[in-house]
Amino acid sequence: MPAVVLRPNESQDQLLKRFRKKVVKSGVLSTVRRKRWFISKSEVRRVEKKKAMRRFKRRQMSKVSE
């Protein structure tokens, strides 16, 4: 869990901004969102395969346009 300590002469807004950056960088929220519902292993594999195909097609299209 990310933690921040109030620096001398630092406002609450700056402290909150630093905390939010640390949370985003650590990936806590994305992990929580991903684990919010149970997804079977077969579903995970299917989604990953779909992502890989999209990535592959995108790379192929970028090579064609060059």
C-alpha cells in the first residue's frame, strides 16, 4: 500500500496529488478492478488471445502504412 509523509511547507493538495500518483504507479487500483469479479481460466485465455490478435493486426497495419 502506497504511503506518503507530509513534507515541510507542503499543502494538503500537493500531498494528495503525490499520493494519487503513487497509487496509480503501484497498480493497486487496476489490480482491484481486475479482481472484482471471478473470471475463469478459460475466459482469461480467450481474452488474452483476443488481445494478442488485435496487437498483431495493429502491428501489421503499421508496417503496411510505412
